[in-house]
Amino acid sequence: MTEIAPREVTPPPLQAPTAKEKKYDRQLRLWAASGQRALEESHVLLIVGDENLGSNSTVAGVETLKNLILPSIGNFTIADSARVTDADLGVNFFLESDSLYKSRADETRRLLSELNPDVTGHAITTHLSEWLELENSLQPYNLILICAPISLEYLQQTCAYASENSIPLIYMHSAGFYASFSIQLPHEFPIVDTHPDPESTQDLRLLAPWPELEAAVDSIGDISTLSDHDHGHIPYILLLLHYLREWKTSHNGQYPSDFKEKTEFRDLVRSGARTNNPEGGEENYDEACASVLKSIAPPPVGSGCKEMMNMPSCTQVTAGSPNFWIIANAIKKFYDTHGVLPLPGSLPDMKATSTEYIKLQSIYKAKARADVAEVTQTVRQLENDLSRMSTKIVDSEIEAFCKNACHVRVLTNPNNASIPELRLAISDAKTFAGLPGLIENDWEGMLPVFIALDAPRKMDLSNLSEDADVQESYEKAVEEVERVQGGELHNISSVLGGMVAQEAIKLLTRHKSSTQMAQHLNGR
Amino acid sequence: MQRRDRGVAQSLGGPLTKRVKESRVLLVGAGGIGCELLKNLVCCGFGSYQSALPTEDGTETSPAASHVRKAEVVVIDLDTIDLSNLNRQFLFRKQHIKKPKAFVAKETASQFNPSVAIDAQHASIFDSTYNVEFFEGFDIVFNALDNLAARRHVNKMCLAADVPLVESGTTGFMGQVQAIKKGVTECYDCNPKPVQKSFPICTIRSTPSQPIHCIVWAKSYLFPELFGTSEEDSADMAVTEGDNAEEVAKLKEEAEALKKVRRMMGKSEFAQEVFNKVFHDDIERLRSMTEMWQSRKPPEPLSFQSLSEGPSIVKQGQTLALQDQRAWTLLENISVFCYSLETLSNRVQGGENVIEFDKDDKDTLDFVTSAANLRSHVFGIPLHSEWEIKQMAGNIIPAIATSNALTASLCVMEAFKILRSQPAKANALAEPTANNHIPTKAQSTAIGKPEELLGGSKMVFLTSKNTDRLITSQPLVGPKADCPVCSPVYAKLAISEERAETLKALVDLLKRTVGYKDFSMTTEAGIIYDPDLEDNLQKPLSELGITGQSNGFITVTDDSDEPKVDLVLSTTIRRSPVDDAEATGLQITPKKIELPLKPEAAYANGDMDGDAEPEPVFASSAGAKRKRETEEEVESAKKRAKSDVYVVEDDGAILLDD
């Protein structure tokens, strides 16, 4: 199996910011140097189908490439044996009048290449039958895009290759107002930086304090003797920890667990606020009360992380395991030992004096560093045991994993299922069996788009539903697709190109989870 | 032979293709979304009609033709191209850096489809040239802007001109599109927008506790005091109730003293003087106010002499300034501080009188980073790298090609629906807007059925959280009856250039044509007339800033017990000759204005609550309810359909008769 884990996380460059960093500044703030490096190491193949219907979704394909070339993928290749027609000129921004009758692959490659000198473009102008059969013909690529329609034979061949080699594949189709795309994911596709909602990432460990944090609570001493100023500036985290101790003494050493107890606990905290001041309360107590329901909870473990820890790839690592799984194994060991994940270490803003805040911040940071150190040690041990010392995993990759551990997710394609379009085309029994249910529950009325665009021509569409209106919607959709004769509407292909590229970026940078659903668009 | 526009014609159908080709389109902004929009407009044939059939000598053929609205795309942008634009603004290349965006965008896009007429203007949309009449000349307007002020301005101009507006924006992986039409949908200002956060002045100037406080201090206080025009007030900080008046007065003195230091710019000891003033003397003064530090850690002043290491310091600063990914040490910050101060001083000496902070102007960023870090050090706050400070100081919003491409194409999709639903404008210069508050028959049937608004156009969101559904939409909602921007009736005031009319003439005209009794008038400058304010009555309108050439508005407010909605007048130059029988050179169009009553909630005292809100808002809550139901349906549909072919996406049905 080939390497499918995230590529090594590059540490932020310590050298001068280059013109290149400046150029990509606005996107680096989204997917960081690690994502950018993965993007620049990628080679994307665009296969234009051989059925030569209208423009064959080439506008959607070329728009997708445009959106990938701008942020700087490393290489792209366009495989298209057609020649440029008049109709192409009117709808494809990356062709010009002089392109007429020339190779469409060559011409679009040339004009797309102008967009970004950092990217190298290639063209394959021969027919699929001539090059696809060659040995290792698909070997250079780590993402395959297919512009439909395409002969079943080549679709099958390409999907099988992608599946065997654990690379993602995206199938897209655009005609008139209709468009759709599907992603075929590899068996396992791990994502470390899932960009979780910042609200959900807070992990304060209030119910699992460690000695240094306990000591900070001790150091407050007797709250009742503090001056009004000091009392009003105790960071709310310490307040909560202080009142949790009080609660435990009167509740058999138990923490508040259900909603009712948490509400009672909140009342206990609130009762401690001093109200003999002009404001009639204290801001730090308000903050403490406001966060009770959210932060009085056991340390979180995301569902994606739990699933990951149970996957065989995690529990049974080998010398050939990708970095991701080596670290995942170490994280699991950490979790099994401590019952918690490594601490992310970040602290929300709160009412406090600068000194107190910084003190508290360093307690959290120190704990996070210690946790990373422990995981790193396990990783090194594993590397030693598996004799993979030559490919040492860099510290920053381990650190990034620890920080995001709770939200890590492994996208899976359990049975290596191919895209629904292909399953339909080969009359897959299971897919057909599921179809009536889909048709019945298609409350948004988008299934006709999918069926009209991609159902095999031999498929019988005359009896899809007993509901006359529903049946008619299928017939109308089919008519619409026939009416446009494969002609693309630039704007719809541009929407499709945007969507496909958006998902491709997520897959290539390994940032955020991509969609696993077939997506359909009716631009009417 | 296949025609070039076969794809477009085949998809859109005959009538809509014609509308699209004949349309006159305004695109405000040629940045991230703007470039994509221009490509889509050009590739879909917008504004390609006239130039597709050019006359032989290129001039108009008959006198009648001079009234014909020219099909074209007008693109306006004030900005020039920067290196950091090139990762997404695909009409620009490296050799275009520093050139105006509008011109380059036109040049690149024209190469694709020479038959589309593109008129590029390198200007600000706030210019008075772009008045209500200018906006009336378009079938549709696209906003592709990056700031609130311009968005709100175009929103108001489109409401006044009664032209449909497609508003859009992106942040990182997210995006949003909203169609707006006067009297039909919500406008941009129907929902309040978050205002920029402002810090209490004493937090910034005396008691910072977070890095952002020090950054705001460096960027909005120190930098303008040294390099900006003085007396600039920044929105970043304000005197608030919590601020101590005595301390505020002291801070004023402190700023005065800094101005004296500014006069030493150009002398060799300048950097040292600035440094000692702000990191030593001012800090000593703060420290001396012992009551301030009873419970806080007092700041530690820095001394330039004991820290600096001689003349090589500037040279070191220059090298260090290139390392923007790690936080500099105290000494390194001093080096960069001296280096940037010298560079900026040289620029001032070189004739650049005023320098404004700009995150992409490296010299200013170096200065703000080092000054903010030095202040952080003084107050025991963690230091940050230049890269991090740039994001905080420059309010940088992540921007990527994909989101812009998607959002721009969704805009054009909404535009198709709008053009389909709107009757074509007369092929002549538009008659002044009719009484646009009262819904026309077609529109009034739509109220309560919000999904039918504007040809089924929807509010569209590019979402980033939900991976099952990449684009979500919700029905457009009718206007808020108490929206200060779109609830008034908009009309026009034509002002003769021959006669210098007074405010009294306008007051009389309003009484006569609208039937006002007690009312007041407000312009951007403030109240110019109310029943108790008669000082201005004899003044010529021009003295009050009201001319036919401005793009400002006059708001007329009914002060009676049962008030009508506000009347908002835009001004134009009167073209028709003044008839001697007329008493005035002023003319209000439309001639007959019927103002509906103001909804009670808009002027009643006290809180408004949901129950009291009038009908269109009811439509909005119905819309929200419908959305909830929809989401539940998705959930249950998901549960039922246990297969991974799952169908999602945009739209219901808009039937096209073609």
C-alpha cells in the first residue's frame, strides 16, 4: 500500500519571508505551511472522457484546474484527445480564437499555465485507448479528475487503479443547468486538522486537574479574606476549580454530573460573588457561571478519534505504516494510560490581571508540552522497535497531532465502493435495490438530475415511480439533458469547478473533511 | 457550423439569452469575487448585444439611437494590484503589480470575448459621478466588495435607483450570496451588521493586558502621532464611561509632548528620543500613579542607552525584519524599531508627508510589530511574531480561489433568475422611479410566499461545517417594515442650475406635493430644517450642500401624530426648461407621491417585540420555521435512505417558458 498519511508537517520557515510566501499569504492563513507543501507536491490528472458529447464537461474540468493552479499545486496533466471547436471557444475562458482546430489539451494547458509560473502543466493528446493501457500510466498522479461522459471501460479501469493505490478520484458532469460530482475515497483517509468549530475545541480539564493546576487553586487561599479587587480578578477557571472542591466535600467526593446538579453548582458559584459594589456583581463570577454547563464535563474525546483508536491500522502498526498511524498508535497508548488525550493547552480570554492570566496560561502550556513529550517518546520507541529510524517523524508533526487529537478524523470507504455513477453503469445489484427508496425519499427533487445525467442509456426509466408527478420529473430531466446535447453553460460549470476544486483542496492539503456524498446541482 | 454561443443559447433558451445579451451590468469591485464575476459575465454573454452588431463607422446611426441603453459591463475598482492578490485574482499576473485592477481586468477578460463591451473605471464608488441616475442605467448591479461602508453605500444607491443588486462575500471556505430589490426583499441593512470592536482608551494607553491592546496602541496611537495627520481619531479606541477623566486629560498632554519629539525627525537622535519618550518617560509617569498598580504588576520602563549596541543596530534590524515567523527578542525588537523608524523617517524626508498604516506596507508593519512587542515587554505581555501581528493588526481575512469562484458563479445563477423575473427595462433612459414603496401587483401577491420573490432567487450559503451539503439556501425574505434604509420611499429632486433656489422653496414644494404639515429634513451634515429651525429657510440650497451634482440624500421625516414613512430624495440637475408659470426651479419626481403610514413599531417608544412587528416580518418568521422543518426532513430522509447515493442541492423549480 502506498503512503496515504499526511505528508510531514513543515515547520514554519525561520528564514526570510519570500515573495512566494507573500503571494500565498491569504491561503497560508487557512491551511498553513504543511497544507501548502502537500499542495505543491501534488500532481493532478484531468481525464476528459472519450464520448465527445458537446464539450464533455471540459469547461468544468478546466475551471477546476484553474482553481487548483492559482493556490499552486505542483503539476497538472490534461488528457484530452479532442480538437477545439467553435462551441468550445464560446464557453471556455481558457481558449482563444487562434486555438480553433488545435488540440484542446495543448491549448488549455498553455493558457492555464499562464496563471501561475510556479506550476508545471502537461498535456496528453492521444486517445485514452493509447495511453491508459501503458504500464504505470497513472503512476505520477495523486488525484484523478474525470470529465464525463466517458466509456464504461476506461471509467472502470481508472476507478480500480485509484482504489488499489489509495488515491482519491473525482467524477464530474456538467450539461446545461445540471451538474453533479462524486468522490471516490481511498479505503482510509486520515485528516489531522479538521478545522473544528473554535467553540468546541476548548478543553480545560476542570474535572481532571493535574498537580500544578491544583497548586494554583491552593495558592488563592481563603477567598473570603481577599480584597475586592483581587476577588474580582480571580480567573474564572480557578473559581470553578475552587467551588468544585467545595461541592465535592458536600457530595461524597462526586462532581456535578447531570443538568440538575450543574444548575445547582452554578447557583453555588453565583452565591459567592460579591454584590456590594456599583455593578452589583463581578465579571469573573459571571464568566464562571456562563461556562458551567459547557466546561463541567469529562475531558472530551471526539467520535472521530474514538473510531480511529479502534481501527486495525492504529492498533497494528508495522514498519511500513504511514506516519499518521504511528502517531495514532502512540496517542492511543497515551489515552489507555491516562484516560485522557494530550492537553491542547490553549486558554480562552478571561477577566484577570495580566500576571495571573500569564501564570495560568503557562500552567496549561507546560502540561501540553509535557504531554507532547510523552507521546513523542512513545513514537521514538515505536520507530526503534519497528526499525524505521531512517524516516524519523518530525517533532512538529507529532505536536500538531497532539493539539488536534480530539478532532482527528479518518474518512473511510469501508468496502472500497466505487462512485455511484459507475455502480449504476455496471448495474450493481445493491445500488439498484436501493434506488426505489432513494426515489421515494428524494424530497428535494434532485435525483432526476443524477439519473438524467449519469444513468446508463440502456437503463429503463419508464417505471421509476408510481407517482405520476415524480415519474414526469424524471422524464423532464432526461428531456432537458437531451435538449442541451452536452452543451455546457459556463456559469454552471464554473459552480461545479468551484465545488470540485474546493473538495480537491481539502483532500490535497488534508485540511478539513471533504464531502462523501454525491453532490448534484440544478441551476434553474 | 456551430455558433460560438451555442452552449449559452441552448441552456438559457431564446428569451433569456436575449435579455442577458442586451443587459447593462454594473460590477463594483474587481478583486477576488470581481475577477471571477467578470469572467462568468463575459462567458455567459452579458452585455454582448450591441457590439455584436456594430455599425460600420462605429457611431450611432439615428438620433433615436442616442436614447438606447448600451449593452455593456461597467467595472469600477479603486484598488491597484498587489502580490498577495495573485493566489486568487486570476485576471492579474506578476507584471501587473501596482496597476489599476479595473483596467487590467478589462484587458484580460476582453481577450476572451471581444464582442462584450467592458467599460473599466479606476475610481471610488463613493464619487459623486456615481449618483442615482448612474445606477438607474443598469439592469442589475453586482457587489464584489471587501468592506462594509461600500456595501452599504451601493445597497442604498440601488434601493434609490430601484435596480436589483446581487450582494456577495467570502471568508476562507465560506461564502454567501443575497439578492436585493427595493420593496421586494430584505436589503443589506435590514439586519444590523456587527460593528468594529473599540477598546477603552485607558486600556490602550495606560493599562494594556493583552497583545491586541499593544498592537492597537502601536497602530492607532503611536504610528499616526509620528507619521499621520495629527488629530486623527481612530475607531479602534474611544473614551468610554469606564475611562477615568483625569487620566484621559493626562493622556492628551502626553500626546502633545510626543508631537514635539516628532519635530526631531531626520536628526540622528530621533529614534532614541522616540524610544525614551514612549518606553521610558511615559512608563515612568504611569508607574508613579501608584493607585493604578495596587493589584496589577506595574510596567517596567526600558532604557535605550543600556540596551542598544551602537550604530550597527539599524543594519541588524534590517536583517531581522526579514524573519517574520518567529517572535523577536527584546534586543531584536529594538533593532527593528530603530531600523523601521529610520526607513519611515527617510520616506517623510523624501517628500511623503503622511504615511498611513497598511499591513502590506512592510515598513509600517515592521514599526508596528516592534513597537507593539516593546510595549508588551514593558507590561509583561507575551511577544508575537510579525506574521501573527500582521493578521491581528491588518484584520486579514483568509481568502482562497475556490470559494471566490463558487460564490461568483452562484451570483450569476441568481442573476439569471432575477433577469427572468424582472420586466425588461425600456430601451430608453429610465423614467424616474415610480413610487417604489408600494408593492406592485405582482410583488404584493408574493408577500407571504417568500420563495417566489425575485423569480425564486434565494439566499445562498457556501458552508464549511456540513460535509453532506456544500451549498445551502433559504428563501429570500421580504423587507423589514422598520428598516431605516429600505422602508422609506425614494424620489428625486431635480434642481435647476439657472435659479438659485432657497430651502424655503423646497419646504413649500414638499408641503404642496406631499401634503406635509410638520416635518423635518436631514442631510449627511445633520438636521437642516424642522418646524422650530427656521434659520436656514432663506439660504440657497447650495449653501446647505444640496446641488444637482451631489450623490447625497435628503431625508424628509414626517413629525405628525400619525407619521408617514420617510421620504428620501436624491438630487439631479434639472434638464427640462423652467416654465415661467412655475414658482420654482425645483421639481420632484414622480409628481405624485403617496406615502404609506409608518408601522407603529418604527416610531413607538420602548422595545419592539416580535408580536408587534408587521406583516413582512411575519413572512420572515414563517421562512425560518419552514427552514427548521426542512432540516428535520433532511434528517429523517437520511435515516430512511440508508444508501450512500444521497442527493442534495439547490433549487426547487422555476419553470422557464422557452
